[in-house]
Amino acid sequence: MGWTRTAWTRVTAVGGMVLVIGYAALLAVHALVLDPLAAVPGRSLRSIYAGVDAIGLSTTQDVVGVLVSAGTGVAMAVGVAVVGLRQRMPLPVVAVCHLALLAFGAAAVFQSGFFLGMDVADAFGVSGAVHAWSGQVLFTVSLVALAGIPVVLVATAVRTARRSRTAG
């Protein structure tokens, strides 16, 4: 006995939400911990934050900016899951919505680099580029999600065409 379409939609809604939340969590850890440590090797995170604050920039504002960016993705993922389950959205719609959130996560990673990342660059004379492995992981996940959107859409179109041929 196989899974029903409703069961697959539930799994996709909840699973997609969990993936986006995981992405947002890694984004926050990347921007606030891993990237600053990779940008200024040999220094503790505390001394990096102190160095940023010492030149008159605010790490508190940086932290808030990153958390708002990550939290926005979380809120949108929860919204997609709730609406998807309550409104009984079709499986492909729920999947594409979550894939789109993961794809747009690349913009959030880029934006979050302008918070603490640029302040670290100003304070320590390093480049404002992504320094930690986690940034590449996030960008790769976004790229794979972006590539997944047309795959879902084409698979849905093929399945719909097959159904209409067998029904007609």
C-alpha cells in the first residue's frame, strides 16, 4: 500500500519547512561565527567582535540584521507549510515554494555579509568576500534548489499530460 498524495504533500510541507529552517540556522551561524573566524584566523570570536566595536561599528546591529534576515526565511517557510496544509495546496506548489525559498536564500547570504562581514573587513583590513566553507555550502544548496524548480514543473507537466491522455 503506497502513500497518498495528501501524505506526500504533508511530508513535503513539513520537510521543506525543516530544510529552510536548517538553511536559515546555518546562514546565521555562518554570518555570525564561522565567517568572521575564517576571515581573521588566530583570533577569538570575542576579540573579533571587540575589534569591530572598537572602531565605532555596532556588532549588536550586525547580529540583529543577520537574525532578521534568517528569521524572515523561517517565517516564510512556516507560512508556506501552514498554508500548504490548511488550504490543501497541490504537492508541486508546496515543493516549488520551498525550493524558491532555498534559492532566494542566496540573496539572504549575500545580504547578511554586509552586516558583520563588512564590519570585520573594515576593522581588520580583510576582504569582504565569503571566507568560510559554510558560505559555499549555502550558495550550493541555493543553486541546487533553483535547478530543482524547473525539474518539479516539468515532471508535473509530464504527469498531467499522461493523465489527460489516459483519461481521454
